[in-house]
Amino acid sequence: MPGRVLVTGANGFLGRHLVQELVQRGYPVRAMLRPGTAPPFPAAWGVEYCEEDLARPVNISHLSSLAEGCDAIIHAAALAQVNPARNPEVVLANIGGTENALRMARKAGVSRFVYVGTANVFGFGTQQNPGDEARPYAGRHYGLDYMDSKVAATELVLRAIREENLPAVLVHPTFMLGPGDAKPTSNALLLELYHGRLPGYPPGGKNYVHVRDVAVATVNALTMGRVGESYILGNENLSYREAFQLIANCLGVAPPRWPVPSGLAAIYGQLCDVKSWLTGRPAQLNAAMAAVANDGHYFTAQKARTELALPHTPITQAVAESFAWFKAHRYV
């Protein structure tokens, strides 16, 4: 039988799919939840639970014991908020949380540590020449603590590999869609389009991937891939116009009609920053988010397809499954 795997961020959008994939493959799972979180998985799955806030561990010795008896750790816990752009909680969760996950790995002497990052830590490209794992980080100018903190967290893992021989593999998903997004997070885009709250589309674009494909490749990284290597987990590169048209077609609604010029998007983002400063509350978006939307964040996942057997489920299927889940759970 495979060894026990500790999953941090187990009740998040990706975390739930990771636990399900592990259970289906016969792995014993220990799911780490924030204190006070109700167990999210069916009792029949036999998931073992532990509680800890990795960003603020109450007791370091207790923290070190949480991975005891585990052969591997998948560190998927993160805070992906981008509004406001500067947020100490994001830095604490993503950098401090990774530091503490590495402490657990050292104490337990795990045979594999899989770190879940983001493709945004690499340089993006065009649809014709997408970015890959060899391109250096290109997002510093946005001023987003989320991106910057994930770069710092990635470097923590790479340093542990270099200096401590940590047997780690790094996976970096793009924009995930699919069922089970309870908050919702990335799949909120579908609800915005369904309700007609996006009148226009910005000039940029991004790479989209089914969350289940990410879960499959991440679990594969327990036994596949090369220690010390990073793998972008993505699928389809779509401009926002193409993506919104695709999603709207799947939902049976009209797509946004108007292109939003990059200059207008930038001005609106700056006005939102002023409003946020005056009110003390985040506005609809911010200047950093507008700058990101003006760029094309396109990536290739060929390396992960070759070395981690990353599936490539059509994004239309991810959208259909996500929307069906939303309807079944009365989000629409």
C-alpha cells in the first residue's frame, strides 16, 4: 500500500480534488485543516484529520509532529487574494506557511515534498510563443503581494532542495476551472458572465486548466518527475475575448460585447485605488489587477505532459462541470 500523504489546504478548491484523487488511488490521507473547520470528506474515505493554521502555528513542536508517520507532503495551502494588491495576510500565508510546511517535511523526513505554486512565477509569453519554466519571473512590476509571495515561497523550496537535499518537486497551475469551487474562487468568473456583470473584455488573456487535471498531475508528482524541477500545469491559452465567448456559449448567455482598451482599463484601475483609499475598503478591482488583465499570460505545459502525464481535458468540459455543480448547489 502507498505511504500516507499529508495534504495542506485540503479543504480548498484544489485541495479537495487532491484528497479525492489520493483516496481513489489507495493512498492513506491526512488532511490538514484550519482550526474549527468541519471535516469536509465522506467518512467512507477514511481520511485522517489534523488542525493547524500554517501561517500562525500556535506551537512549533506540535507543528513538527503533524507530519509524523507520513511518507510525503503535498503543500497546497495558500492565500490567492489579489485585492487589495498589498496584503500582509497573503505574505504571511504564502511565505510563512511554506516555511512551516518545510519544517514539517524536515522533521518527518519525507521521501517526497510536492509544492503547489503558480505559473505566474515564470515569465509569460504570447499565444504563438508561450512562456515556460525557463523564463524568469516577469510580474514584479504589477505590485501584487500574491505573485511576489509565491515567488519567494518557490525560492524557499528551491533553497531547501539545494542546501538540504529536500526531495521536492514543484508544480505550478495556471487558472483552474471545474466543479467544487465552494467559495467560489476562480470559477466566480462563470457566475459573473452568467449574470451579465462583465460588459466588456480586456485585451489580455491567460492559460486555463481543469482542476482535476491539476490534481492528477500533482499526485503523479509523488512518484514521477525529477526532484528539483518545476512543472507548469496548464492547458488552453485563450484571450479574454476567446475565453468569455467560450464560457458564454457553454452557459447559454450572451458574451461581453465591448473591447476595453488597455488605457481605459488602467485609468479605471487607478480610480478604483483612489476609491479604496477614500473608503478604506477594496473596490471592484485595483490598478494591479487591471495591469494583469491588459497582458497575455500564456504558458506551455509540455514539460508536465511529458514527465508528469498531465491530462488535457477540454476547457469546455471544465466550464460545463463547474456550472452544473453551481446549479446543483444553488449558486444560480
